[in-house]
Amino acid sequence: MTDAAGSRTADWLVHLATQRKLSAHTVAAYGRDLDELARLADGRDWAAIGSADIRRYASKLHAAGQDGRTIARKLSAWRGFFDWLAEHVALPANPVDGVRAPKRAKSLPKALSVDDAVQLVATPARKAAAAPTSAELCNTAMFELLYSSGLRVSELCSLDLHYRKADGALPASTGWLERDNGEVIVTGKGNKMRRVPVGSAALAAIDAWLRVRPAPADGSAALFLNERGGRMAPRVVQTRLKAHALATGAPMHVHPHMLRHSFASHVLQSSGDLRAVQEMLGHASITSTQVYTALDFQHLAQVYDKAHPRAK
């Protein structure tokens, strides 16, 4: 690459940092993407690179094992550079325009088996003879509810013990427990509110937690509380669930969204009612829910492989 081309690269990075006010981390990432383009171009001047070259470079990256998401990000960086370059030198066109990254393979969400999910939420992470602590009762209630109702962890943490009107600095409830109805009301993405049933095991766990739950330190009606009496945070739920899964011998790394996936997969396996699962998950589009039909097929395929004498 010529000295002039290298100077253009440096000037663009300065432009990103000073004019567009991008972070040093982002500017450094753009610099690495442009360095890779320079290596692929093998010394050619920027103005000599055409769309066919960019497509060939993207193909090389894909052949080298880079996924579609990574290549799409690099194409975006290259496109931005050539847009800027066109303001300083004569270019026939932006060579990255119209070039798309290879399609990304859609990965299926990971879900626990029915037995593993039940064992995870029902097994205490302590010796059987020991009395449960208040934190353990809170954990059990949270984990049972995540699996029972397929809540997002943010929805779980926003739950109040009951509906509460706005009061001073405290806003009105966006989610709450209706114990008598065996339901929770939650506000999901797009501020869409929905009702979701709560199973008997989760209700029993919540009742056990409520018997020891202290009054919230902040005066709110938060259902789940941390050690300081404040509303439970999603990150704390994630950390506690991970530790619980390790302590109870779960077969894989478990996070709150995996319990949501497990809920959806298991309800669909039993009922086959995709629309009902969509409503309970709060998906705006049935397309988002249809991924669980693939999980259901995976389950059936595994059963077939294990059970049918001529499967292998």
C-alpha cells in the first residue's frame, strides 16, 4: 500500500475520533478492520479496488472461518471508509455498496431437557438437613417462576407483590403478582402488557419466600429483594442461577433466558399450541416463536435415534 493510502487510513481514523466522537475502542476496531482490508488488497491503491475485489475479499474471510456477523461488521467499516474517501479523491463508486456478507446460520436457542429443568429448579443447593435461608427461598421462588412462566429476567425483577399506584418518587407497577388468580402481569418489549399463568410449584415457592420476605428498604412493593432489601437486579439473578446450577450438577451453563427457552420448548412439546406459547412469551410475531418448533423436532429426533432399532 502506498504512503498516500496509509495516510488516508490514518486521516479517516482521526476523523472518526474527532469529528464523529467515537470511542477509542471503536476507532481501534475500525483500524483493525481497515488493516485487514489492506492485507487483502495486497498493496493496491484504495481507488483501484472495485466491487468484485470486495466480494472476493469477503469470500476469503468466510473461507477462513469468519462468520457472517463478523464479515458484515467489517463490510460496514469498509463502506464507511470509502464513503469518507470519496469526499477527498475521485472514486467511480463505493466498491462496498451492494456487497453483502454470507448469510449467518441461525443458531437454535439452548434449552434444558424436562428432567434437567425440573431437577434444577426443584433441587436445593444445600444439604437436605439444613434449613433454607431467606436467600435460598428467594432463589427457589425466582427460578421456579422463570421456568413456570417463561419470563424474561427483566420482567421477573420488575414484579411487585401487588399492583401499586405511582406514589411520589416511586412509579406505578409495571408488573405484579396476582396470587389469588395464579398469574403474573408483566410488561414486556414494546411496553406490551400480558398475563401469564403461574404453576402450583412456583406459587408454593413464592408463598415460602413471602413468609420470610422483609419489607423492601426503598418503600417499594418489589417482590424479589437482594441482601440489602432493594429490588433484585437481573445481573444478580444471573449470578445466583449460575452458582445454583453448578452446585446442583446441571449438565451445562445455565442462564435465566435458558429457562425461558426451556419453558417454551416444553409447553410446545406437550401442547403443540404455537399461538398460546407466543402469547405467554409476549412475542409480537409468530416468527419469533417458531424457532421452538425446531427445538421440538430436535427432541423428537433424539428420541427416535435412541429408541428406533433401525435409526442407525
